[in-house]
Amino acid sequence: MADGKLLVLGLESSCDDTAAAVLRVSTETDTEILSSVVSGQTDLHKDFGGVVPEIAARAHAEMLDLCVEQALDQACVNLEDVDLIGVTSGPGLIGGVLSGVMSAKAIAMGAQKPLVGVNHLAGHALTPRMTDAIEYPYLMLVISGGHCQFLIVKGTNQFVRLGGTIDDAPGEAFDKTARLLGLPQPGGPSIDATARDGDPTKFTLPRPLLDREGCDMSFSGLKTAVLRVRDEIVREKGGLHQSDVNDIAASFQRAISAVLVEKTR
């Protein structure tokens, strides 16, 4: 520790991005990111319509050491300078999480450094405090590929869950809808780009659970609704035109956004 500041090496491998970063930490709101290296896996999974856990885990195992090496080089520090190693310990795809944890354990043991497991959803919830002077407590809507929930954040390890999705997360709904429309993965960017040329009012898709109090949400029914709309168009026209795909994507994205906005209110 130099000048009262911790030098932290972080590893992340909970889904399909292998990442390593070096941070200089003084206080929770005084953190400097010295380096951040990310190795994506989009090309490895694009032909499978989604992330394949086994492929992801192997890719993490292959790339973690390189990402760590590059992160240290870019931060202009040596492993000996690091005070603490942090690693995502969940939630996530179990194979990827294990790859990261085992790699972090090996590094920590070899370098005789303390190791801390980090809940990656807590990371999402606390990251805004690195750039903005947000005081506790605050309301947080965490949306990621496999998660969607409302939290009251009271402290670094103090979270109150108000509610969340009871089935699919928005990211899963985007991926599944993209597959139904023949769009490439990952579904989020594909649907967003396609929706820009569509009419978001063309099709009325359901907004599940908006008639119920509370913060619970549901997105699995949207996929079924999109399937019905798609099949009806195919029966009537003999196939999907690009304009149809654009309109369905725009209507789907509008429905997702409406649920999130209304539940946040």
C-alpha cells in the first residue's frame, strides 16, 4: 500500500467477456482505473444463437492470463506491487466463474496476495459511486444479460431487494427475440439497430404485470407474443419482409422499455 491507497487487480469471467483491471483505491468514491482489458467472445458464439457455457469457460481459461498480463503492463505496475486481488465469485455461468476463481486463486497463492470474492451484481450496483457523488441510500435498477432487479443500496454490503423479473431477464428476451427474427447475436445491439428503421406503434405487445403493485416484472411472455405476430405475418404474406422485422423489433423494444419505465415510477 502506497500513500494509503490500495492497488487492486480485478478479474471478471461471469459470462462471455474475459476481463482484468488494475485500480488504485483510496476510498470507495476515490478510485482510479489504471487499466481495463476486455477480451470478448462474440465471434465464438454467434453461430449458436447465444452464449454456449462450455465454449465460454474454455475461452476464459485461455485468455485470463493474457488479460492479467496486459492489465498490469498498461497500468505500468508489477504483480508484486498489487495489494489485493478481487475476482467475480458469482452469480454467472458456473464454468466461467470457476475459470476466473481458479485463475485468481493461483495468482494470489503464487504472489502471496489476499484474495476477495466479489458478487458481480454488487459491482453493478456500486459502480456509479466511482464517477458520481451518490449518497446512500439510493434506488438502483440493475439490468444485465441474466438479471433484472430493483435494489435499495444502503452500503457496500447492504442491499434490499424490492423485486425483479420472475422469469426471463431483458437480455434473455432480446436474445430470444433476435433468434425469432433471424437477427445475429448478441440480440440487444441487433434489435436496437433494426428497430431504428421500424415503427414502434405497429404492433401492440403485452406489458406483463403492469396491473400489479410492486416491483416484480415478467418478460417471457413477450417472446411468445413476438412469435405469434411473426407467424401471423408469415401466414398472410408468405414470409417476413425487412420492414416487418424492423417493425416487430421496434415494437418489442418499446414494450420492454415501457415495463422498465412504469415499474421504476
